[in-house]
Amino acid sequence: MQLSLLFSEERRGKTFCTLTFCFSFRIYEEGKEGISEHLYLCETNVEICLIGGSCKSPIERFWNGNDMIYILQKAVSRHNEESDPVEESKPDDTSYALELSPKENSGPVALSVRTAKQLISLYAMVQNPNMSHLKTGELVVLPPLGIRCDGSDPEHTYWLGAEPLKAGKKITGINLYMVTCDGPTADKSCFANLEELITAHKTMHHSSIVMTKGSAQYELLRAAALEDTIVESTSNIYVDMTWNTVNKILETPPLTSAATLNITLEAGDPGSPVYQLYRELQFLLALSEGLKTGVTPWPEPLESESAVEQVQELLTELKNKLDRFCISENENGTEKIKCDTAAVDSSIKSVFSERGDLDFAEQLWCKMRSVSSYQELVECFTLVIKSLERGEIQPWIHQGSSSLLGKLIQQSYHGKTEVVSLSGITPIQMVLEIGLDKMKKDYVSFFIGQELATLTYLDYFISTSVDLQEQVHRVQKLHHMLEIMVSCTVLLQFKHENLFPLTQICMKYYKENPLNEKHVFQLPIRPAVVKKFCQNDDPEIWKVDISSGHGQKEVRTTWQVSTNPLIEHMTSNNTGLFSDSTVNGSSEERMYYIAMAKCSQVHFT
């Protein structure tokens, strides 16, 4: 890339350069104080934004920036003009300091490649210590610059960038970047040849020795949109692979690669073996919401038999039992509860199945989770309390129960129970308590039974020392972790060696953070674990980096393909080579976008 100044009037260029530098330095100083990601109008038609190190940069996948980076793009405002910003700029116009309000639902707008080259030239000028005649003031090393381009040139350029090179505090040169992109296409004959890429890099940078590094991303799970809905699941499991020494384009990553599993899972998939438990959780959340707001969103009844009828049947069975401690052996009751679980094959049942040691309160919860009104809830508890008061039942419950119903049952062992007024929020609180107890034991049974955690490590999630709202929140976290483990076991056939560290990662995160189903959990794994996925499927992203030189003199050429455009402001289906969406009449081939990033250096000294 040639560094050139595209101005017809030297004075005008000096003035604009000075203004641009001063304005850029102002934003840089504000950015250091924590003000970032604000859009500013730095000229008639150009926005500038300083992105901090904690923000995700849109160009970080193409070249490495510092903690901060400038992003320049076309300004979008009601006063937006189509003319070239450099040609129409008015140095005396104070509008360059106007802060813009980002428009909702409007994506980034790119500048023409011609304008971007002019801005890159200006940026290079204010960083060049040999340009003292411009009187820009004290030379300050500015953050790297990235400019969105519209791809209208023959190469389809979508990013131009620049980054100062320095030795200590002295600026010695500048790195210039260019990112081009085309596609989508399914025609792999259009893909680059690795040897040709290496030869072109050596020729451009006069290098005799180059290194190659490959990376690939494989998607292991993508939940499709649910039927009859327009909501698409955000669940995704993919693996990132990196390796040294690439032999050919689109090669399968070797088993010596470094692999990292990335998991984002949205709970509630109807096909999950723990879907029934998820529905219990939803009822628990509805009860919790009812306690907080006074309005409970009751679920639609799923069975023809009402909750009152189910509770009455349970009480009748208990009355007929001679041994009050044999409730858990009631085959009909236990089988009924198990039948509520989603129908899954035997291999999935071995991963997660209903406990067989449900006490009376837990069995009662399984009957009452189908209540559809407050009145029905009161009727259920009225039946239970009357049976306890009359001594008709003396049911067994687990030790340590702190629920109000548990206390009433323990009192019934001594022939006396306190009077409970089934009014206000009391019935909701009672059923919420027994639901919490039951679900906590379900999760504990899974994690301890699979040897993924100890009771001590689970204590945070099952603690009763916090209020009911917080307990429900922590149970939500347990369920999200359970769904992750079950999905990895059933879909990826993960063994204990991978599930155990993944559990520790999830629990550590959820002890410190609120529930977040969009969080990406990362787990380093052996490539052999996902070998079959990589061999049998095409990658979502495949990239090769060709580099030479070291330190400040390192330069890189990157070639990559992806199923999704890596450039957010890119317009797909460009006219030309890659405009066809099919190959030989077939639309089943995987479509790829092809991107290339090139780097060159200009030395000032």
C-alpha cells in the first residue's frame, strides 16, 4: 500500500490535518479517563469513535491493536451529505466537535476507499516526526486506527488501518493494513493456493523465511428455531483449534492442535432429557414472581386430572398404608412421577433420571406443580393439613426440611399441629418451599452421583441462609449448569475427564456472577475428543496466518473463509466472481465468504 497525500492545496491539507490531530488527541485523552465508544463528528461526513480495551473491537480478528483503537466511519445524521468530507470540509466550522447520538437499529456506514486512504494519510502525517512543519504540537503516539470502507474498489476493500511503530517513546514508522472480502460462494476452486499465498508474502516483504499458523472453528451444536415460532435459540457449542505449520488450505486440524470448547446454552429445549425439570423450574419462578408482585402467572393444566384430585389420591394411598415409612416404595406413585418425565431412550435416562427416594413433600410437589389457580392451591393444602390434624397420615420426610409443611408433618408425629391460616401469600410460600427443597435435592443427586462436585462445593447453591428469591435464583444457576453437563454428555459423549473441569468452571463463574445464559463457558480439551466432528464436517471458519520478521518488523498475511461475513458492514453477493449462490445448480454446498488481510510497513527513519 502506497502512502500518499491526496490534496490539491497544501494549506488546506495542513489545516485539516491539524484539526484532525487535535480532535483525535482530545478523544484519546477522554478515552484514557474511561469515556469510550462515543461517536463524534470529526468532519462533515466522518464519525470517529475510540474503543477501549474492555470493548470488543470489530477488527480484532484481522490485526492486533492496543488497549484502545480508533474506528472511523461515515456519519449518519439528518444533515448527512453525500459529498466527499475532505473536499467539502470547512476548517472554521465548529460542527467537528459535535457529539452524535447513535441511531437505533442503524448499522455502521462505510466510507469510500478514496476517503479512507486520505484519512489514513492524515493519520500517518500527524504520527510522522519528520512532519514538524505542520505544527501539530507535541507528538503523541495515538492508538491504532481502523476505517470502514464500502468495498467499491476492484479489490473489495472493507477495512483500511494503521498502527504506529515505536522504539521506546520514539515513533519509527507505521504499519498499514488492508482487509478485502468477497462472497459468499460454494466454489472452492476460487480459494487461494497456499504456495501462492506464501510466494506473494515473500515477494511483498522480501522475506526468505516465513511461518504459517492455522486456526479453525467447528460448530458442534446449533439449536434450530422452534416450530411455529420466530424465536431462534442462542444455544451453541463450538470448538476453536489452532496449530503451527499449515500444509494446505482447509486442512483438518492435526491432533497436536490446541483446542478450546466454547459453550453457550439456552435452557428449555423440549428435546432435552431434563425438560421436565425445566418446567418445574418455570413453575418455581412463577411462584417466586407471585411472592414478589402479588400476581402469580399460573400455568396451563397439562393433565385432565386436576391437582386437587391428584393430591386426594395420594392421601388416600397413604391412609391405606400400614407402614408409614414405606411411602417411597409405592410403585404406582413412583411410576406415575417417572411417567411425567419426557420420553427419552435408555442411554439418556442413565444420564439423568427421577430420584426414587422422593419423600411425602416431594411427591406432593409433583402433584401440585399442575395447579392452575390460587383457589386450587388452597384446596390442596386444606386436604393435606386436615389429614395431618386428624392423624390419618403420618408421612415420611427427609431430615433437615425447613419448610412450613415439613414442620407441620414433624409436629403431627406428636399428635399436635399448629394452626396455619391458608390466606394471603402463605399457600404460595408453602408450595414454593417444598418445590425448592425437591429441586435442590434433584441437582445435588446429579452432581454428586456423577462425581462432578462435593456437597461442600454445592453449599452456595443450596444454602437456606438467604431469602427465597435468592434461593430460587441460585437454583436457576444449578439448572443451567445441569443442562450444560447433560448436553455435553448426550450430544458430545463427554466423559468424566472433561465434565469435571467444566463443572468447576461453571460453578466458579456462578458463584461470582448472576445467571447469564449468553455467557460463553470455555474449556481446553484434547483434539481427539472432537476428532469425529472435525473429520465429518466443514469448518465454520478456517484461517491461515503467514508471517515473517520479528518484533516491530513482523508482518503478516491472513487468508480466511467463513460461513458468515466477518465484516459487519459488508454487502454480500457482490457483482463479479462470487455473485452466484450455487455451483453447478446445487444449493446444498456450504457457502463461504473469503477474506484476506495484508500488512505493509513504512519507516520514518
